[in-house]
Amino acid sequence: DKTNQTTIRMLKDEELTTLIKQYEDEQSKLEADRQKQQQTTTSTSTVEKDKK
């Protein structure tokens, strides 16, 4: 029974890793977009606060 749970947990970890990877990809894309906007906008300082 315990080995079963471990396998499930490992599977979940793999799924999590994939999700995290996708999330990070999205974040870097958004970050790049924001860098572009930062050159034209000054309201990005509020976004920085929200991130924390």
C-alpha cells in the first residue's frame, strides 16, 4: 500500500514539474512583454509591488 502511494506521489511530482515549467515559461514571456512596456510606461512600479 505504501509503495502505491509513493508511486502516485512521484507521478504527481512529475506533473508538478511539468506545470512549473509551463508556468515559468509563461512568466518569462510576460516578463519580456513587461520589459518592452517599461520603456514606454512608468506604471510598472505598481506591478513590482504586486509581485511580492
